[in-house]
Amino acid sequence: MIKQRFILLFALIMLSVLGLSGQDAVALPFDVEYTNEYISSGAWFYVETTCSEGDVLSGYLETHSDTQGLKFFICDPINAALWMEGSVAEIYNLETNMHTLGFSFTAPSAGTWLCFFSNDEGSQGVTVDVGIDINGDNTPSYSTPPYELAVYGNVLENDEYYYTSAIYNTGTEVTGHFSTFFPTDGVDFFICDESNFALWDSGETADVYSYENDMHQASIDAFTVPTSGRWYFVFSAIGQSDTVTLSYGIDIDDSNAIADSPGIAAIGGAAVAIVVLIAVVFIVCRRRAGAPPSTPVGIRPTTPPDRGPVRVGDKQQVVLGALKSYPRIGMSELAELLDMTEDDVRSITLKLIASGSVSGTFDRHTDEFTSVAAAETGRELKRDSADSLEIPRCPHCFAPLDRTLVPGETVECPNCGTTITG
């Protein structure tokens, strides 16, 4: 499975701007955002956008496990129809078997452009988070300056954690901010010294500072280093329900630090910064091997992701099956039956009729679909009824019915509630 980390790492200690404090980079909602979307094997869904020529579509996809991958591409409606019917189609930005992916596309012409997320070749269902922006980028990002340490788009599985560490003197002040890409994702954060990091890593009780639990975004509580030595900034996704992508910025202010650590001398701000830069462990990301969750770091129990709504490929097949099973059915009844919206079932029904996938008619006045066979039978029954002047009645209470039933159709008597089958 392909994991596109595309990390822009700026683990820099600014030599001349040590006094700057960090500013929060709030994770804004994407222009179009879907979370916990379930795509079954052989199915797909797409996001429809309207663009002017030159508009830039950018976004990010994140499946819920590194064992899940999706095909991604962008195309116009004509080529979408060609692709869906199995014909050769002109598509853009094709990527296959992607676990995480950041993408950007410039519309070559004005009109509708579709972003496809396809599991058509997959052997298992896939759950995915998707965000798309038009002429913008709402993924959380942090820069240097104002932050001394900044990371963008680090991917963690739900049994992984990430840390950065450095040697800091007593009195060094730490602040910062972090954000995950999607509001349904969270991470734990804490700061600790070297001995407590070893305890936590082995599953023992550890003393930690500035602790945040299962947060989508949060400011890092101001922390003053109590004793000189190596300190760890830890981001943990252990126990999360799915993959997490995050960015962060950390500000280090050592203007009030006391240089009591061996090998670090107070010989001026710039000199101190150079020594600290050498001591920084920029990025370490590894899988936690077999250690149980640490007691003081409350880990959320792992829960399987909920099955999301049926998406495009599935919806069409489900609606088609229902239309072939009911000689006549209203859109409200069909929507309730399939747990879909009336607009969705109505739109899909009209497309299926237009494409010839199902034989029947749609009455916009009654908002009903009637199969060709049922319509023909209905016309015959009406002719017979007109000749004999018979009125259809309930066989239980003999109350008149509001319409003639076609074979296979079931209705409820408006008077006594008896179920009647034609």
C-alpha cells in the first residue's frame, strides 16, 4: 500500500529570531469534506465540482488503514461516463493503490470536474476520509518563522507514535500548536524527559507534561523545562480507530534559560542556538513493538470504523434492483426502503430509465416509477373496468381503493389498513 507522506520538514532553530512566539495555524474545514466514507469492493464514489478555467483543485485522501488503497483520478462528465461503462477515457492525476495522497489539479477548461475515489479493483471494502479545496489549501500548516520546529503532513497508523527530541537547558520555554487533517481524527500529545519516555515506551507509568488527549487540534500548553537534559515531544496515534495525518509547530524560547547542562555554555543567544541545533533529533517515526498503553497517557480504545453510506456505484445497483422488484413505487417509499434521500433515488431512477437499464416510466406528478409491464397491465385493467364500471374495492371492508392494482403490487387499504396484493 502506498503511503505518500509528503512531509515538509522544517526542524530549524532560528539563530537570529529566538524571541518570536508561535502562532496557531488552525485546521480549517475543507471546501468539500467527507469522513468515514465506506466504499465496497468493486464500487466507487466521486465528488463533483464546478470550476472556471485555471481554477486549482487541491485536496487530500486518507484511507483508514495502510492495508487499504484506492484509485484516484480527475475527469469531466463525458469521460466519467466512458470510464464507468468500461470504455477508454481521458483522465488526469491517475494514482493507484493509494493509502494517503495529496493532490493538485488545474482545470484546463470551465465546467464540471469530477474527483473519483475508486475501489473498482479492490477485493475488500475501504473506508476513507476526503477533503477538497478550490483555489485554496485548508490543510493545517506551520512555518519557520515563527515556529522553530515545524512538520507538515506526518502520517501515523493507529499503532504508531512520532517524536522529536533535543537537549534543552533549565528555563527553556516551549509553546506550540498541532492539528490533524480531519476533524474525526485525534492524537495524544505530551512532553517528558528521557527517563520517562523510556518508561512510557515500555508501557510503564510515566510523568508527562502539557498532556493533550485525543485532540483534532490544540495549543500546546506553555511548558518551562525544569531540569537540563534531553526532552521529548511525543505525538501518539496508538489506540485511534484509523490512520491520522497531522502537522505541528513548536516554538522554543531559551532567552531565560540557565546553561547548567554539560557541554552547553551560555556564550550568547546565537551560540546557544547552534549547540541546541546539533542536539536536536529531527524526526523519528517508528512502530511501538508490543508495549501496552501507558497508564498516565489515556489511550482511547480501538473501535472499528462505522460503515458509511452506500456510494455511487453501489447506489445505482441497489436502486436498479429495487425498481426491477416493484412494478410501481413512489420515491419516498423507495428512499425509506433503501435508506437514501429522495433526491438521490429520484435522480438515479431517471438516469436508469434514460440509459435503458430499466424499462418503465416516471410520473412527476405522483413522483412514482411504473414498470412497462405494470403500465401495460394497468391499461388493460382500466379498459376492463371502464367496460364493466367496476370500482376496485378492499376485499376485507369493501371500501373503494384509490387506484387499480397491477399484478405484484401491494398497497394498504386507506379505510381498514388491510394489506392488499394485486
